[in-house]
Amino acid sequence: MASEAVKVAAAEPVWADGPPDSALVARVLAGDDRHAFAVLVRRHQGSVRALLRRLCKGDDAFADDLAQETFLQAHRKLDQFRGDARFSTWIYRIAYNSFLMAIRSRHEEEQLDENTAEPEEHDGPQDLHPEQTTADLQMDLQRAMAILSPAERAVIAQCYYLDRSHEEAAYALNCPLGTVKSHISRAKQKLKVHLQVWEPRMS
């Protein structure tokens, strides 16, 4: 990890379905407690799958395969969890690394020229029913996310979909804090260009 990489102090949430994540991790490590690990999976599989679906540009089957691989790796590497970040942040790092390895093995890592990301021509959201406007906006947002590089999609997913701080995103993505901020700046500029047709309706 780069020297600027941030370690995030763990602030564990309170869970209604049982003890905190750290206690469950301790149970698994102490006696291979399968029930404890199942609780961890149940708590975090939804957010892990949502993150991966954002990264995979809507390829749900690919994302679900990566989610399964993420939890398999998490179980194997559980003794590496040190508690210097929340368990969710730690597992997001595993998910992101699984995604990077998968796209490299499939020869699908994108090298997008920023100048090639042109907004699609369409008539815009005028004179649409509210339900149709929302659906079209969501579709355009998904298309806009697809033009981002994998690293840019990752930071947007971390900071805006998962509501993580920049420091937590840096930890999860194993990169310097400054890199996270740079990716966010570039990503927001690309999204602004792609979604500019919506500005009159959203203002």
C-alpha cells in the first residue's frame, strides 16, 4: 500500500440481529463458528452485491459470482482482519480486488480516453410523466456510470452509493486519499457532461 494510504478507526454499528461484527469474527477464528460467519454474510451480502453491480455496469450475474468469491476469500483471510477499519470496509476491499482480478483475467479492463466519452443524443426529459422521467434518469445514470473507468466507478460507489468517507474509500480501495479525491473529481466531471440534459429538470 502506498505511504499515504489511510487507516480508518473502526466505529462499529449496533446490529439488531446479534453481537457486533468484531465479536462474530472472533467466534469464527476461535472455533470456526459457521453460524457466526453466516450472520456476517447475511449482514453484508446486500451491500457487497450492490457495490459489485455498480462496478460491473449492471452485469448482475457477473456481480453475484464476484460476491460469492468475495465471501469465500473473506472466510479464508479472516485472520487478516485487524479491526483498524469496520468489517464492511475491509470486505469492500476484498470485493474490489476480486473485481479487478476478474476483469483482468477476462481482458476487460478499460482504458478509456476521457475525450471519447460523448453524451448520447436524445430529446431530453421534457413532456414525460414523472414515473417515466425517473426511469429514464436512472437509465441515463447507469449509462453514465458505464463510461467511467473501473477506479472512478469504485470511488463513486464507495462515497455516494455506500455513503463512505473519502478516508474509508481509500482504505477499501487500497489507494492514497489524494487518488480517491482525484478520481471523484474526474468522475463527477464526466457524469456532469453525460447528464447535462437533465440539469433544467433537476434545477
